[in-house]
Amino acid sequence: MTNLHRSLVLGCSALALASCGADEIVSPGTGGNITINNPPATPTPTPTPTPTSALVTPAAGCPTISDPQGLTDGGTISGPTGEYRICTMPARFNASSTLPYIKGVLYRMNGRVDVGTDGGPTATAADTKVKLTIEPGAIIYASGSSFLNVNRGNTIAANGTASRPIIFTSRDNVQGLNTSNSSGQWGGVVLSGRAPVTDCIAPGATPGTTACERQVEGAAQPALFGGATANDNSGSMSYVQIRYSGFVLSGDSELQSLTTGGVGSGTTLHHIMSYNSSDDGVEFFGGQFNVANLIVVGAEDDGLDTDTGVKTNMQFVLVVQRPNTGDTMIEADSTNALEENTPRQNTRISNATFIANSGVKDQAIRLRGSTDYRIMNSIIVDKSGATPCLRVDGTNTLSRAADAGLDEAGPVQFDSFVMDCATDFRDSSGGVTAAAIQTRYEAGTNNNANFTNTLTMTYLNGANETAVPVFDPTSLSSFFVLPTSIGAVYAGNATWVEGWTCNSPTAGFGSVTECTTLPVYS
């Protein structure tokens, strides 16, 4: 089918020359079910739960958990929503435990908190098999270098609900000190698994094998991931907010809201919101898993960062930048070392809405390092008017033929992917021209680089989005469902963003709670 495009194309002469050369990779190192509802064309937010006017009062004490170490009573902490009992987690959970929702209780991470002990790249009888369960409505806070690490051979079950999400946040958020630009106040959540990765820390190790492990970036003590178990299970996370993360752990290394390392297909991830991470919204290092209903708001580096051989399908993804803040919507690399390494990254995204607003004048989407990448049924809008939509580095990334024997899905592909940017394509590293990227883009179906968006409420489809023919992603994976429109949020699939999210000046979701405060349940 014929694709449309703008004639305005920027070359290296129109951009900073440094951005046209080979770049170092910024952060080396380190599926859930989808429910489509049927609301009216314009969502009518129904706040749930109903907020109460009374301030929270502290619980009498901390609950008893199964781990003999127990929770430590840390006194109380106060903020605009009331006063809470502080229940500090142990540095390591050595027995499966549940953190229940109790009104007037906040759970605190005081430094790195491990779930179980790392069992190595292969399952053995010595695995600790610790499971940390977090009940709907529970709030966990931290500050500084504190972060949660789910070690290999152990799992998390952090499953909130649409009316009572689980919230990971910062101490300043509890105390009411944050603004819409606050970020980087604690580490984040890390899931470490045994699925294949590349860029091994052991010299000479073969990527994708049990000898190939990686270290969580920035962690002062060993926090390893990787192995050869594609269906490894790190547990489940759903209806979760992760706010104000990204504290610098060491050197230039900082965590994201959610970092996965070698996570396998037994893991379930859906309805996850990253808010104001000072680094990436999420970063996926290797592994093989699926993600549904993902929201990234206000990340100060990349919205989605995928590398070191990750194989993932994502559907219903919304990424919104704060004005004049952030880098790319997508940064993708197959590996940080040799492009010939396998497993090759193979990421497929259907139904994304990307709202670029950083004004970095470099690129909104950057694909490189021989990554296999496919974007379908999606929209990108550059609100700054200064950033080219699409950059593809290297001829291997742009046009390498598929080869199953070499674990290569083939060149980058686009179908029913529309772009509303002042500049569509840019000259890129490795001799790839804007014209060549445009040719590759136009090889797909129903693409339109001359698109005029009619989005309302920042992200809700209008008439122009509804008119774009849909590409069927179900032939690629049984994970995908056949959508009725492009984009992340549209009539018939609009209420999934409501209730469990938080509102900010960057993006409002019809939720009860502002991101600068805590929810209070009756």
C-alpha cells in the first residue's frame, strides 16, 4: 500500500555532528493478559476508590510476617495524607512472606532489599525459592540507594487491582515534598532471572548459555542475572506504580523504575506505570517475556530501553515525556558488544502511543546494534517540533535479511505506524541515510509519515487515528490480541488507564490520586 511522507529530511549537516557518529551505549549493564473493555468513545472517569476526608492515623504496630526476622517498627512518618506506622523490611527475605495492606502502615526499604539468595544460572535443590507477596493497596517507600532485587530462583507476587494499586515510591513523596519535576529519589525494582542474555561479564563466555551472566548496573554488591532457561519465572507484577526512581547507585550507573535482567517467559508483567524516573522508564536486559498495558510518564532518559538480546512482545504501551525533559521514546540495541552475538534482540510492539516532547533535536526513536525490531499499530507525535521521529543506525539494523539459523528475525519493520513530526527521518550512524530509512519505512503497510494527529486528553485517539487500517499482530504471537484501532488508548479500549494510575501535569488519567500525594482508602 502506498505510504505518505514529508519531504523535509535532515542530514548530518543540519544536526550536531557528534550525534551522527558512532556513539557509546549509555547504560551498559545493567506476559500478562489483556482485557479490552467497551466504554463510550470518550472515557468518563469514575474515581475509585472514593477518597476519604479524614487523615490517616498510624497503625498500632507492624504486622507479623513469616520470615523470622520480621518487620522492624521504625516509629511514624507524617505527610499531607496523615501519619503512618513505618515497618522496615529486612535486608534479605529468607522465607516467603506477605506484606498485607493495613491502613496506617507504610513499608520501608532501608538500603538494598533482596528477595531470597541468588541461586546461580541453573536451578538446583539449593534454591531458596523465597516468594515475596505484596497485597493490593500496600505502599512501599525508600530513599537514596535503596532498591528491591528479586534474585534468581526466587519470585515476587506484587499484584494490585484497578482500584487498589501497589505503589513503590520515595520518602519525599510520603512527606508531600515533591513537585511535578521531582525524580531520582530512590533506586527502583529489579527482577533478576535465568533466561538468556548477551554481553557476559566472564571473558570468553558464550552468550545465551549458563556461563553468560551479567551484573545489575550500579549495585555495589553482586546482583547477577542470566542463564539458559527461556521459560524462567521471576513472578508477577500487575497494577503497580513505581514513582520517583533512578537514584545514582555508583559512578554514572542508576536504576530505572523497573529493570529486568534475564527474565523468562514464566514471568507475568502487566498494568505497570513508571512515573518520573531520572533514568529510563523501563530497561530490559536480555530475557524472553511479554508486557501488556505499560505506561511511562516523565522519564528523564529513554522511555523504553531494550538490549543485550531481549526477546519481548509488548501491547498497549503509552509513553509521555515532560516538556524539555528526556531523551528517546525507544532506545534499542541487540548487544552492547559484538553485533554478531546471539540471542539477537527481537522486540515487537503493537498499539503504542508515543508523545515526544523533550526537544533534544536528536531523535525520538533510535534503533541500532543489529536489533530486530517491529512497531505496529502505533502513533508517534513530537510536540516540541524540533526532534526527528526515526533514526536507524547501521546497515545491518536497517536491511539485514532474516536467518533463523543465526537467530535473526530480519530488518526493522513498520506496519500501521503513523508519525506526526516536523522531521520524519534523519541521517544516522554507519552510513545509513534518511532516504534509506524512509524507504524501509515505506516498505511496510499503512504507514503515514505525513500524519496529523487528532489525539485528545494527550493520548486518546480521535478521528484520524481511528481511520488508520489495523495490522493483525496475532500471526506473530499468540500473546497479541487483534485490536480495533491503532494506538494505546482508543474507543473500546480506553478505561484501562484509569483508577490504578496517578495524575500529573504531564498526563492525567482520570484517577483519584495525584502523583505528588498518596491514595487514602476508606
